[in-house]
Amino acid sequence: MTEGASIALLLALVACGPAKTPAAPPPPQAVEAVAVSAPRASGGVSATGTLERRREMALSFRIAGVLTRVSVEAGDPVRAGQVLATIDPAAVDARQQAMSSDLDKARRDLERAKTLYAKGYVAKVRVDDAESAVRSANAAYSSAAFDRRWAQLVSPASGVVLERKAQAGEVVQPGQAVVSVADLASPLVLRVPLPDRDVAGIGVGAPVEVSVDALPGQVLSGHVTRVGQSADARTGAVTVEIEVAARPELRSGQIATARLASHVAATAGSGFARVPAEAVLEASGGKAAVLRLDNAKGEMRARRTPVQFGGFDGDDALVAGLPDGARVITAGAGFVSDGDRVSVTDPKALGKAAER
């Protein structure tokens, strides 16, 4: 066999060797998906806050002193004008007596100056100075008398004691809260923080459904009475005040959840469906897109689907244009493109995979 024939035979044997195995396709991307749900009938938002009376007062003394008596405890009913606490009046009594003595002296000096002026022994300025001294002493005495009245802490309204914050024997400072009182004649209100994006759909007078942890299974009626005009600098939340129908079982400080009606669903229309906000891609104006699950030919694939965008309602987005029973990708959507193979997993498994 010639050298050329040998080479040809070798090339033929190589060509007839085993075929290369094609590369395996990449595994499907794990994603999380939810079924499209209809908009809530109320199109509203929920928020949690604390019930309280609109008029709740932290009462304190105007002057410093030693508490000698606190006559009420938390939960006690009180009436307007009732004495709730007293401080030792010795210091203010001594000051009032000193101011009284100064006032008497100033008056005597004024009478003497008038007599001497009438006889021509002193100038008119001496009388003017004496009159000024009387006015100054009188003001100091009135101030001491006013402080003496503040040695007793009096309830400004009929209601109930919410909290007792000091005990007899303690030294209290001016403005230090001693007793907190709620005026039971004032309405019961619930103040809740709402994201600024939701406040635009809330108006004064809007109906509210309120549920209280202390009354499980019961829904109370209420309505919006005030909407804050400024947002919290840290959270961006706006405070909304809700007046709640009073019930004997309700107490100040109880936790309650409010369900507020919003105008978002009404403006979007009944053809809009509800999906989690993270499922929406590239929302601009009234247009957006979602990744819909397509189970054609036995393989689960992601299909980019354009939708009409109706805005956000709480943590959800309102969209139109999806077929009935459609499922959209939520978690994992940022790693999937149109036509990619996917596998739907539960949120716990998806979270563990992300951690690895």
C-alpha cells in the first residue's frame, strides 16, 4: 500500500468514528407565578393603627414641687373640675406672702410720696416712680396667686383616666405629665399611616371598614375625617384620621385595622385584573407588559404579553388584556426572557435556591 493510500484510509477511519454528543439544553429557570385575580370590589387599601379619643390630655403642673397626693388610678372615671393631684404648696405660699408684703410696702410708699409732693417737698417724678413700683408689685403678687392655684391639678373635662405617671412623694417639674385623661365626649378615632401613592384615592367622608383585634370577626363602620397635608420625612407616609362608631367594648390604645375605599379601581374599570406589582414590566403611561406562563407542547415557557396598565392599588397593579385563567411570573421575572423555559416552584423553595 502506497503512502497516499495509507493516509486516505486513516482519514476514512477518523470520519467513521463515534458522533459527538450534542450539548444538553440549560435547565428551566425556577420562577414563582400567581393566577390573575379580579379587582377587589372596594378597590381600597388597608392600614393598621391605634384607637384613641380625639381629645386626650397629658396633665401637668405649671410649677415644680413635691407631689403630696394623687387621688386617681388608671381606669377611674373623672368629672370636670375634679382635683386629681396636689403638690406641697409651702413654697408658693411663702412666695405669695412675700409678694403681698412687697405690694403693701409699695402702696405705703406711694401714699407718702403723694403727701410730700402735695406739700412741695418732692418732685412729681417721685410720685411716678412710686406708682410704677405699685404696679410691678401688684403684677408679682398676681403671678404668685396664680401659681398657688396651680398647686392643684384639676381635670378639664369629664372622662376617664388613661394613665397615672407619677406617685406621691416624687418631685415633679413644670410640664411633666402626671395624669393622662381622655374626654369621653370626644369621638373615638383611628389614625393610620398610608403611602403617599394611596392617599390620592382617599377623601374626607369616605366609608371605612374597621376591625379590632379585641372584637374578632366583627366589622365596625367609620369614615375619614381628616387627611394629612404633609408626609413623614423618613417614611413618606401620610396620616389619615378615621372616626369610628363608639362601642362600649372599645378602649383607647387598642390595635385596629382599617379598610379604606380608593378611587383607583373605579377609574380603571371592571375589565382590569389584579396582579402583584412586581409582575409588571416597563410600565409607561397606560401600557405595560407581563411574562405569562405558556404550557404549549408540554413545555412551560415564559411569554411576554403586552397589557393595559391601570395604575397601582396598594401592593397590586391593575392590568387588562390577559386571557381568563392566565398565570403571570412574579419572583424571577427579571432573569427570564420571552420564550425561555421555566419551572414554577413554591416561594420557600425559590428563596432557598436564591440563597445558594
